Amino acid sequence: MKDQSNRPAFYYWYRQLLCCWMVLLYFISLSGQVPLSLSQAVEKGLRNNFDIQINQINHAIVDRRIKAAKKERLPTVDIYATQGNFIVNDRSPTSFINDFYRDRNFSVGLDGEWLLFDGAQGKLNREQYQLNKEEQETLGQIALETTIYQVLLNYYEALIKQEALKVAEESRTLSLERLQDVRIRVNLGKSSQYDAIRFENAFLLDSIEVIHQKQAVIAANNQLNLAMANDKKRRYRLTDQLTYQTRNFDLTKMLQKLKRQNRALKNQHLSLEFVKLNTKAIGKSNLPQVRLNAGLSQRFNGTNFPETPRIKSNTFQFQFRVSANYNLFDGGRTKRAKQESELQEQVEILKAAQLETRLEQELIGAIDNYNRKKEVLRVTDKLLKNIERNIQLEQDRYKNGFSSALDFRTVQLEYVNTKFVRLEAIYELVVNELNILQLTGDLTSNWNKH
């Protein structure tokens, strides 16, 4: 009897030691983790993303081309100098020299050219560079959206996996408490060995689930590293809490935003503008071009004949001319090219309409999914409160002998599964909200509201 009375005291100290050990292991695991907030994750992702860096370089190239286009009509001036040495053995019967001689010369000159009229090609080039700038700006926004989307999605997924691990650990802790309680009750003769085995099985199953959830946390952390383009994998401790406020989306307003702000649709419309500009350029390719050329040169020459003093001479020359060229007939190539370009315009118009229809359907589906998951979350929250009360009642029922270990395990699994369903609903809400914001072009301005 003395040994039986000492068991509760031993059990109490055993639990205290186990709790201290678990807390110590928890803090040891945290010591190697880097704290990371959502805003820090997005900043890292934007700073490291290669597509954004490439776009910035391309944008700088386009800016340089735009500045250079303003100087395309300026005249060009070249200076040149040449020096020649010739040894000639002239044996032609028609030549008045008919002898051996050496000739040396040196020339220096200045040439200039000015394109007076280029057939409007300079203006068309400037329009194309401006379209290139708009294209790079749109591609830059797409790169920003994609990066923010990936970082937000992976950050929330890592948060979800952390919460899922907490749920699994909570279930394991509850199973351990019931196992320890039932062992005491078995020693006191108040429970059967069958109940002890059932609770031990539940504890082992929950331990396996904790292992799986830990692996899921590691995998989510790796995906977050990839989304931020880290050069080395780091273990992060996410500092943001998993809190989510549902939103109401007006379909009509969202569709209007999609047509105005969607980056992919804007890029498609820019493709149409490029084709229109190409058609315009082909139509003006046969316009005449007028050039002004001017130059001056000075030539110094010296010729040596055998047994004759060197003959020296110098020549100064100035030239000035205006030239124009105009294509009268090209075999119909320009006409065919223009017709093909006009047909390509129709293709781009159809592509834009096709893309807009597809994006509208995606937006409608995303909003519909969001509303369904919002209802699932509302019902799940209510169900979770009921099951939490049910667990308390089931614990009391089991202690008083009104329910079995199987009944308690059933309620416990209902509680765990409901929490998992709630986490999945939150994740689906985040995914659909991000899709809606990306489709409507609001992601870059609204990401910090998460």
C-alpha cells in the first residue's frame, strides 16, 4: 500500500521533469533560427530576385536609347589621314613615263554628313523606344507581382505548417496526459489494461504525426528560401502571427479593375501597339531620304624618277553635294509586308480578347472559391468551439466511467481534424485572395495589408 500511495508523487515529479526537458529542447531549437517577419521576407525577395535585376538593366538600356534617339538627326563629322608609298615599274608602251619611279603621298581631310529627311524613320524609332520603355515598366511590375506573390504564399504556407505542428504536438500532449492518467487508474484498479493500450497507441500515432509535421515545416522553410532567392538555406522563425481577416469582393468592381490594371493584359495590348507601329513603319518605308554631304581635303605628293630631283605637288579639294533617293518599284514587297502586318494586328486583337476572357473566368472562379472557403472557415470556427467544449465533457465522462477510451479518442480526432480543416481553409483563402489581387493589379499596393 505504501508503494501505491507514492505513485502519484512520483508521477508529479516525472511530469515536471519532462516539461522542463521539452522546454529546454524548444529553446535549443530556436537558438539556430533567424527571426523573419512578413515584410522582411518580401524585402529580401525583392532585393534578391534576378528577374527584377534584369528588368532594371533593360530599363536603363531603353532610357539610353531614348536619349540617344534625340541626337540621331545631328550631323556626323569624320577626320581622316592617309599616307601611301608606291614603287612603280611602268613598262606600258602607251605610258609617257615608261620607267621605274617611286611615289609618296600624304592626305588629310574632313568629311561631314547630315540627314536632312529620313522618311519619318527617326520619329518611328522614338515611338518604338517609348513603347519599349512602357513594355519594360510593365514587365517590371509583373516581376514585382510574381515575387511578392511567391514570397507571401510561401510565408503563409510556412506559418500554416508551423500551426499544424502545434496542433499535432497539442494532440500528442493530450494523448500523453491521458496515457499517464490511465496508467495510474490501472494501478488503482479503476481502468483496464485495454484502455492503457488504446491510449498508448493514440500517443504513438500522434508522435508519428508530429514527425510528419516537422518534415512539412522543414520543406516549407526550404520553399520560403527559394522564394526569397537566398544563396544559402537558412532556418527561420516566423514572427508574424497566423491571423486572417476575411474580405468582401465586389465582382463588378473587380472585373473593371482587371481590365484597367492587369499587367498581363497591358503587356498584350502593348504587343498590339508594336504591330501597329510596324504597319505604320512599313507604310512610310518608301518615303524619300535626303542627305547633305560636305568635305575638304589636302593632299601632298612626291615622285622620284631615276637621276631626277623629287617632284613635289599638293592639292586642296572641297566638295559639297545633296543627294536624294526614292524607291520607285520594289516588286510589291512593301505592299505584301503591310498586308501581313495588318493581318498580324487582327491576330493580336484576338489574343487580347482571348486573354481578357480567360482572366475574367479566373477572377470569377477565384472570388467564388474565396466566398466558399470563407463560409467553410465560419462554420469550422463554430464547430471548433463546440468540439473544445465536447472534449472537456468527454474528459469528465471518462473519469466518471461513462465513456470509453475509444469514445475519447474519437472526440480528440474530431478536434485535431477540425483544426487541420481550419488551417487548410485559411491557406485556401490566402491563395485565392492573392490570385484576386494579382489579377486586378492590386497586389503590389496591398501586400503589406496581410
